[in-house]
Amino acid sequence: MTSLRKKNLEKKRNRDLEDRLFWIPTQQEIKDAITTDVYFQYGETALSYAGINPVVTMEVYTRTNPFASNWAVVCGIYEVAKLLEGLPIDVDAMEEGEVFLVDPRSAFYEPVMSIRGRYLDFAKYENPILGFLCQTSGICTKAARVSLLAEGKMNISFGTRRAHPALAATIERSCLIGGLDSVSNVLGARLLRKKASGTMPHAFILCVGDEVEAWKIFDKAIPSDVRRIALVDTLTDEKFAAISALETLGNHLEGVRLDTPGSRRGDMKRIVQEVRWELDIRNGKNVKIIVSGGLDEQSILDLRDYVDGFGIGTSVSTAAVIDFGGKIVEVTDEKGSAQFRSKRGDLSGRKYVYRNTKTLNDLVTLSSRGPSKDYLPLLTPLIRNGKIVRKFLPVDDLKTRTKKLVKRISQAERSIDWK
């Protein structure tokens, strides 16, 4: 081997990762907590050196909400349970898809999770715990807001192309729990035991070079159980393309999709109205109109009375995170005596959260104090001495439950009470 070839191979070795193709952790590396921040490791080392390892209670909560409401949806509970399974700790948590309240003007907050055990048994897991909860809760909350505004119109998750592919499946799961009807990502759908939704990309039509010919090829090549939704904004005006799609596919045409980008969209509502009119007068009243491309909550409000469905992408898949933090609020000494202890700005003591079944107001109280009869607990056992004790609901059941909660709570005069 020449010295030049050796030098090039050495450069390649320095450039490539040693044990993987992509900059992503394995499941075992997450479980081993080596995706944590190094200061947790330093803290562990220092506490071990000093022989300090008290029983503590840590609460996971937030006082802020990036969305314009005082409610949000918690997600990621399942993954945290799988992360902490086997550790000698107890965990109480809200249900996956539970709606919790946030009041940034108040010192009081609702823990979505409470962890109790010797600190060194779970200290290094704080980073992945928060990672699981923060990102998926943000996506799930945004999906819930979108679903609420759509008022029953079809919603499809189209956004995984705007996120790291390692997150595709968890994004789609969060979207479904939040209320979207279906997902487009192949792996996400497979893990969810669903059929992926979607029809044709612009690239397909551009490769064919002619919209009409592309629709004909699609209709002949793709299995009949895939809906014939023609993409009608690739090469020609949306209105005339929709007419051509109806004339080309006839009764096979189930819908048209307008993916016109915001940079040249103009008045999207008028475009949709034109398409609807032209289809209707040509016996195409049953042809559905689906819109996608840069949609946000305002877009849905503007278009929901005129379309049959939405393909929701970036605004959901890259939604703002819920800024949860993990804070110690109680330390138990070796004699078993609990001491209220917390960081400046936090509230000491292990807290429970209850919801009034009539008013939907929430009550935050110390664990030693019980609520009145009209309240139900939101924090329930998840792990006991390392064993998962909760039966996880199927995603469809979680979605149904979350949608009902979001609808009720969004219409209620809600508040966080405390005693």
C-alpha cells in the first residue's frame, strides 16, 4: 500500500464514526444514560466520594407554556417508564396524553411526574427523562391545538421530513395521541400498527414531465386501496389542474391536494373556493380538497370551512418544546424523616395534583393532604420498586381520551387552586 493511500485511509478513519453511520445513540446507550450531560456525572462522583446518597423526591414540572393557552398535553410517559424500569425507585406520573394546566403568573405548578428514591440511583437519567417529555409534549400539544381548530376535518401528519429521522416514529406517535388522524411516515406507521397515509410527491410528476400522464400512471400502478388524491399544483394553475384531474380519472378521483407554498400562494382561500366551484359544476362534488404546505393554526382557521382535510407538517413536527425541569423538593434523612428542601424559586414538599370532575379546576396539595370527594388524582403509580405497574392504553384510546379532554378544558374556566 502506497504512503498516499495510507494517508487517505487514515483521513477517512478520522472523518467517519467508529461504530455507527449516523450521529444517533443506540437504545442501549440511552438506557445506560450516556446521553446525559457531564455535570450529572460529576455530581454523582462527588456525592459517592462523600458517601452522600439520600432518598429524595424529584418533581418534573413547568411554569411556562410556549403556546397561547394555559393548558398543554404531556407525552413521553411510556418512554420514561421504559427508561427507568428496573431501578429501585418509585414513580408517579400523569397518564400519557393528560391535559395539565400552566399558570406563569403563579408560584404554583402541576408536577407531571414525581420520582422517589435514592438520588444516585436515578441522577444520571434526568437528562433523557426531560428529553423524552419536553419534545414529545410540545409536539403532542401542537397536534392537539391543530386538531381542535380543524373541527373534525381530516388531519394528516406530514412533518417528519423536517425533523431528524431518528425522531420520526416518536413524532408520529405524539401526533396521533394529540389528535391527528393519520401519519405519513412509513416506520412511524408500522410501529403504530397503522397504514401510512399519502399519495404522490411533486418529484414523481416532474420525473414524468406531464401532470395528466403522471395521474394515469399512478392510477394504474398503485394498489386500489390507496386513495387517488391528485397533486394539482406542480406545473399548472391549481384550478385548471383540478379540472384536468377530474376529467382524467373520473370516478377514480377521490380528492385533489393543493400544496402551494407560501412564497407564491396568494389568497389561498380564494384559490380553494375556485377549485371547489369548478369541481362542483362538473359533477365533482364528492371530490375532496386537501391542503398542505406551511400550514399553521391561523391557516386552519382561514380554510377549515372550505376544505376537507389538512396535511400538517413543520408547525407540528418541529413544535416548541415544553420546558420541563426536574427539581428535588424533599429529602429524607437516614432516620426516615422527610425534610422539605428545594432550590430558590421552587416549592418544597412532595405534591399531588387533583382535578375537580365538575369544574375542571385543578388542585395542588401536599401529598399528606387529601382533596374533597369531587376530585380525581392526576398523578398515579407508574413504577414501584423498579416494576412498571401501569397498563398502557393503546394509542387510539389515548387519542380519543386526549381529544375529549382538550375540548372540555379549552372551553372551561380553568384554574390551578392550592392548599
